[in-house]
Amino acid sequence: MASFEINVDMILEILSHSHVSVVEKSRLLNKEFNKRTYSSSFLKQKLQNTNSVSGYFIQYNKSLTPLSTFIKNDGIIPHGSEISLDFLPPGRIHIKACDASHGVLCVLMIFRLEEDIPSTWSANQQRNSTRSYRGQKPGISQSHGLVVMRTDPLRYKIISGSRLPTNRRYNLNFTLVCDVFDSDSFAWKRLSKNVELPAEDMPGVRMSEPVAAYEFLHWLTANNNVLRFCLKTDTWSFLAVPEHLASEKSLKLANTKGSLGFSDQDRRKEWIIRRYGF
């Protein structure tokens, strides 16, 4: 049987014209595709070929009013246009979670200060489209996460963790109540099983953004344990941080080239977890 060699450069050229979902699938083929499609040269070429732009929404307060502005990182914004959230209905906008790779945001809109259950919107910035839904009655919200699970047709999940009030707990441990929004059903579901953190993890989950990798959302607890949520089964589990990192005081989770990683801001070091489950 005749053998042939894959022309990686030719495939990368094709991928540079493709949708981000196609690029994500190619990264699962082999390590070379995964490495090359995360390179700055490929990403810059893809932005140019698809007439796209990359950047960040910066959220800030001015006169007690939450505002946001877009800061371009690379790419070209067509003359006379801008990237903003102005297509949303007027109101006080709080960006609660996002999937940056797909341009989907979870935005909390508060139209009246006395409204006890704010309206929440999912905003697809790429299409300048929104959908509104009513959230669960809020508790002491700890964190929100959003992950796009499918692009055609679009499907995403929003995970919201709220702290269980002290008078409803069986012990003093930090307990989270979890609500999951699935765009397929366009409804919230409260999970029947709460998440109880070990006593040594008081005061609980750090107020940082969750990190998506391997079809899980990950949070880092106060005692350097990883709390993860499975997007397929809607279940929680814990992972211990690798032993050589467990004592780090300024550890942060990160998504590094599609893999779960850790960074230490004080020591300016980074570790990538190649074998999931540690």
C-alpha cells in the first residue's frame, strides 16, 4: 500500500480560512496541528483571511454606572465601524461570563434597581444578536461560567454557583447551589445535589473566572483544590493540585493552548497539565 505524507502547511492554509470550530476539531488530530494552530503567525493569518479581529472587552464603573469598551489586540476593524455592546437594550450592563473563542457573552441587565430578579441576556457579538431569559432568584453569587458546546446549531451552557445561606446548611462547610442554563431547552435547571467544599477550603471558591478545558469548567479553591463541572453530565468533582504546586500561594488556573494549566504570578512561572486527572 502506498504511503503519503500530510502536507501540514497546506492544511494550515486551509484552516486559516475556516471557522473557529473547524480549527478546534483539527487540534484533536495530532500534536503538530495543536501546536501550529496556537502559534501567533497562524492566528494572525487567520484574522487576516477571515476579516476578523481579536481583543478584549474591558468592564469598568463610571459614576456608579457599569460600562464596557473593546480593546483591539490584533486584526483590522473596518473603517467607520466599531465593536461594542450597543446592540443590547439600554440598561446597566454587567458581563458575567463569556466564551471568548465564540464571541458569546452572558450579560446581566438591570433595568430597575428595585427588580429582585434581574433580566439576563445571552449576547452573540459575532451576530449582534441577543436572547433574553429570567434568571433564578439570586443568592450570594460566587461565580458564573459559559461554554459553547456546539456551533452549528449554536448550543451553550451557563453555570451559576450561589452560596447556600448559613441557616440552610447542615454544617459550617462552604456549600454551593448550582443552576445550569442550557440553550437547547432555553431554561434554567437547579441541580438536586449541592456542592460542599471541605472545611479547610473556607472561605470557598476564589472569585476568579472559571477555566474551560477537556469538556469541564474548572475553579481553584482557597486550599488549592480544583473544583470541576462536567458539561456533559452536569456533575461536580474535585481534583487535587499536583503535589509540587500544592503549597504555591499565588496559583491561578489558565487555559494554555487548549490544556489546563497553572500560573504563579509572583514567581512568573507556568505549568501545563499534559495528563488530565493529575
